[in-house]
Amino acid sequence: MKNIHRTRNPFRFNSLILFLSASLIFTACQANEEIRGEEYAVLTHAPAVPASIERDYPTKVIIELETTERVGRLADGVEYTFWTFGGEVPGKFIRVREGDLVEFHLNNRPDSKMPHNIDLHAVTGPGGGAASSFTAPGKGTIFSFTALNPGLFIYHCATAPVGMHIANGMYGLILVEPKEGFPPVDREYYVMQSEFYTGGAYGEGGLQPFDMGKALLETPDYVVFNGSVGSLTGDNAIVANVGETVRLFVGNAGPNLVSSFHVIGEIFDIVYVEGGTVANQKNVQSTLIPAGGSAIVEFRVDVPGTFLLVDHSIFRAFNKGALGMLTVHGEQQPEIYSGLQKERVYLPEGGGIQVIQGEELPVPVLSGAEKIEEGGRLYSQNCAACHQPEGQGIAGAFPPLAGSDYLLADSQRAIGIVVNGLSGPIVVNGETYNGVMPGVLLSDSDIANILTFVLNSFGNEDGEIFAEDVARVRAQH
Ligand code: CU
């Protein structure tokens, strides 16, 4: 404008008129977007997401968020002193509209030991708000910002030492909905990946301290969704029905690792890469989420079953906790996915798969000793990573098979667990385990051999399981 006003060149008169007209139109549009009224934001704990915004105008949104420091569950038998936004890890989900004037009230509980602040990546301003929100225990601060850019943003504490405040759980997501909103879906969920660096190794029980050395080396003991091992499995699984559309708001707090976010058995129909507002990728298997970044993924669930959310840096999923579950209810859809149709013997030397008169070939009959030997080989490939090579399990994470009262009490139940998997709490030798074991995708005879091996190893006395036993249990399910 200033340059235009200084202009004295008459040849520019027409363009000046054009510019002024355009400015008037722009101002009129802005008038439609004047801030109207005020409201308190409704915030949710993960995996819940606040309802989508129905307003077609910006308002003043007041956000009240409290920082706390408290001991909580990191895994079964493992506790950690979490620093939180809103009492849980991750912090509460915030949902505002593009153009909203956000008045942020950050309150630090009087029983906190540390000062905290907040850096919202949705903020245009110094420190993302951190420069204005340093809050000592027993104090509150207020600052305001206009949500200029729509998108899905991380927020986190940025008080020194920053890495430690993030590593202890101080992060969450803020969604700035674009003016035009998002297309409607049937389900929305909040999933946040992060790491924990503990004094003890994964699964080591008791109250675990933060380990700065491991954090510097970027070697976490835990990589989890929503703040703890098992927060999205078993009874905590997120759910949907066949035919519904699901939108996941996924954040990665780090503090160090990049996430290769994947849902086993699903394909993301749409990805808003890096949490921006352009649905810019279709038909994606795994999407990369930077530390301090996000992604929005959408997909229709077409078949029933359990779908695992993982970081496909896969040891993190099966050995460090980065595992969640989406349970889809509904009728089987065999035209999309048939399930196991037939199992048969494969003999490469004999010219590949042979089927005699449409019947399966007989499984070779093994002696008891041969079954144990074969079962041991299969155990080392399929079971030892969790239950450990000597069947001793991992305290707080994977129950022992050696001398397990739970296993030895009921062989039919044991078969069912191997075939169908198990999630939810069980008590083994007086210890509660609340993990997730997927069903083992092996033949009836292989499962019989593994169980026979287990019943005759690690000090377990004896027992024999037959393929027919496994087939009977499988048929019951
Ligand atoms: Cu902090």
C-alpha cells in the first residue's frame, strides 16, 4: 500500500483502481471472518478426538491446560514419573478452526517440581508460544495467537533441558481445521508415537528413572503409542465396523526417532503427508512421520479382524512396544479376503505341491523325540524372541513357559492361545501379564510339535500334543 500511495505516475492510475477494488473485496471477505463470540475448547485424552468444528466463522477459543508430574504405568510392572499436559501421555488433543483467536491458559500444578512451558507448532510467533508461557509450579500464564495455518501440529514443552521434558511425556497434538473442514468420516482417533529411555532394560520392573545417556545415544528401551505399552491393544484397541471410514491423526513426538507408520493388513486410501491440509498421496502402505511431525491417514475398513498399528522399524513394534490394534467388527467378506482356504503338504523334491485326488497328503508321522526336535526348531523361529530361548520370558512383558502354572494347567487352552493369539491380563506364577500375542500362523502339526517341545523342555516334565488336538481346537473357534 505504501508504495502505491507514493506513486505519482498517471499510467499506473488504472492499476491503482484495480488494486483498491481488489483490496475492498478482500476486506469484505475478511469481514465475514471477523472473530465472533468466545468458547472454551473441549479437549480429549487419546485415543479420543474432539468433535469436528461446525462453525463457519472464527471465534475466540480459550484453552485451559494443566501441567502435572506423576507416577504412572509405562508397561506391566514398570512405572515411570511422567510429566504431562493434562494428566496423561500424550497430552490432550486440541481442535480449533483456521482463523480462531486462541487464548492459551497454561497452569502448572503447585506440587510440580519443574517449571514448564508450551511450544505449539501451530503458532506463528517466538518459540511457538514457549517464550511467553514459562510457568513455575503453582503459577499460570496466558498468551494468545491466531491460528493462521491449518494442519495437524505437535505441541511440546520447551523448558530446558528440552529433550528431557519431551522424553518424560510432555507432548500432544493440536488440529487447526481448515475453514472448509475435512470430509466427513465415520471414526477419528488420536495416536501419538514416542520413546522412553529408562535406567533398566525393556520390561525391567519397578519405578524406572530417565536415562540421559541412552537418550543421547538415541537408543530407547521403549517405543510406544499413546504413552505406554498396551495403551491401544486388547480392551484398549480402537474399533470400527466393516464398511466404515477411519481417520487417524498420528503424531510423532520422538524425541529422537522417525516413525515408519503402518497398519498391518490395511492400505491408507489417503495420506495428508506430514500433517498438511492437502490430501496429497493415495494408496500408501507406510508413511514417514518425522520427530516433531505428524500425518493424517484415512482408510475404509473392508473386512473384519484385528489390524495392528506399528512402527515398521519392526523391532520397535514387537520388542519395544510400538504396537496398537484396530478391531474391525462385521461380516466376513470372502470376495475381498478369503481367510485360510486349504493347508497342504509341500514337497519341493517331489515336484512342488502335490494333492492326491483333492485330498491333502498325509503329514509324516514323527516319533516323540522327532516331534520335540522339530518343535524346538520352530520354537526358536517363532516364539523365542518373546518367551526367550530358555522359556524364561521377560518380566513384566512376556510370561515364562518354563514351569508356567498357567500353561501346564490346561493344554487345550494353551493350544487355543497359540492358534488364536491372546490379549488381556493373565496371571502366570503369581505375576500378572497384560500383553498381546498374535495367533501363530503355522500348520496344525507344526503347532503340535512346538507345544510338545515346550511341554518337554525348560524343566517342564512331559506331555504330547497331536495335530488332531490342534485341529479340534481350531474348529471350535
Ligand atoms: Cu516441561
